[in-house]
Amino acid sequence: MVAAMMKGVAMMLMSSMMTSVESYSMISMKSSSSAIKNGDAFQNRRSFLSSAAAVGAAFGVSAVVQPEAALAGPQIVTTNTGIKYAVTKELQKGSKAIVPQKGDFVVVEYTGYLANGQIFDATHAEGKKEALLFKLGSNAVIPGLDDMVSRMAVGEKVQAIIPPELAYGEKGVCLESGECLIKPGATLVFDILLKKTSIPPP
């Protein structure tokens, strides 16, 4: 059931994309350079994200919600920065929305995918802890991830399409040999769960 919902969200996100590629400089960022090929997750994602490889950058198009959207799946939102996302896990009814502010510490779980469905990084990868801790607005992560988390409430989970200029830009993530773990101009897909947020000590 969860896999079917995630498939629907990804297909809805991809259907709202248009081909548009622009060049931007990469902002200071930090990410793992380990390419992960997790069998089941890789195959599941590949089946419904493969169409994105031919689509290109996912930004510049407003989301169109059909009348039956409530039955079709989560609503797709396009931010003013070009990120497209859908909430895949909402807060429980009656829960207070706790949204982090710039400078707060946040704890997230995430899985990052290339447009072809291949996992390139995840908090549950071998040798990693189960969550990532970083200071919001500190350039500790790629701009798209920082921006997306700043729009979330604790307990929410989203699936987001992050355009190249908010990810690794036209530089990508490449080795000295010339092999690229993330190709220049790559659009990325992230599943993100915001677990905690806290105000930094004085």
C-alpha cells in the first residue's frame, strides 16, 4: 500500500515537469560521495522514476490539481524556488505544527535518488547513522534540502524533486578519474522525514 502511494506521488510529480535546463553556480554544500545500489529499493524506484531521465529539470511549472485530486493522491506543490513536492505523511489531526527556523538544529531521515531511480545517498546506508543532524541555513547540505526542510513540520514526510541549481548544479559530483556519481545538471528526488528540531543553545 505504501509502495503504491509512493509510486503515485512520483508519477504525479514527474507528469508536472517540463524540459528546461539552465546553468547555475553550485553553492557550498556537503554530501556523501558514496553511490548506493540497494537491490529492492533500486528496482522499485527504477520502475516508476525511469521516465524522468528524459524529462530534465523539474521546475518552472505550476502544479495543476484535477477535481478528483483528493482521490488520486497527495497534492503537488511548487515552491517559489522551483522545488516540486508532495506530502506523503501528514501530521496527526490535532497535532501542533512545529516548523524549524533558520539557525535551528534539525534531524532528518532521507533517501536521495537519481532521475533513473538509483539511490545515490541515504541516512540508512551502510556505515551511517539513521538520521542526519545539521543547522538550518548553514550551507551544511545542498540548498534544495535545506529549503525543503525549512518548509516542513516535525513529523511530516515529503517526496521532493530538486532542480539542479538547488542541488549540485553544473559541476555535479565527479571523481578525479572523470566518473560522475551525480552528473552535471542532474535533477534529484528526495524522500525526507523531519524527525526533530531544536533551538541552538545561547
